[in-house]
Amino acid sequence: MISDSSPPHPDPDRVALREGVSLYNRGEYFEAHEVLEPPWRSMTGADREIYQGIIQVAMGFRHGTRERWKSAAALLRKGLGRLERHRTTWVFLPLTDFVAETAVALEWFDARHRGEDPGSELRIPRLPSLA
């Protein structure tokens, strides 16, 4: 009997997540979106919500780095809504700190959109490493 001792094939969705997180953390927000969107399209449940939330947050920061404050805030708000629902229960990424730090960035973008000085520099949070 021949035994297959090759390692198991990695989950392609998790490979995409790992790559998307890496791109996001390098400030390549559009590229992170491009990597995460194909698996997101075929997902359901919490995975779909998390991937879509990360995509929306990434694109929010892309708009924000281009001084499109209203679009940035709108996308962060949508993404945060999705991530917030799963921040303590999704096992692949610990999202609690990321959600809290992104909420602070949302306040910063909202202030800029209103024409106010947010009083500090924008801090774009990093996504955590995969568990």
C-alpha cells in the first residue's frame, strides 16, 4: 500500500487572508482588496462578513490616504459594523484591538470631513497576524 505523506493542502481562503493581511499592513489597500475579494464572493456566514469588513476597511484607508474623508468614513463605518459583530468570536484573527483602533481612525476621518482639526495624526491600525 502506498501512503501519501505529503502535507495537507492549505486552505486557499486562508492563504488569501494571509496575503491580504500582509498587503494591508504594508499600506497596499487596493491590492489587499483584490486578493480578498475572490474568496469573499463564494463565502457565507461569519467568514463572508469578516472578509467583507476587512475589504471595506482597507478601501476606507485607501480613500483616506487620498484625502477623501467622506468616502473613507463611510467605508470604515460599514466595515466596522461587519467586524464588530465577530470581533471576539472569529478564531482566525484576533479582531478586538483592530476594531477599537479602527473606530478611532473613523472619528479622525469624521472630524476631517466636518472640516475640523482632529487634534492628532491619523493612526492606521495594523491587522493582527493569523492565529
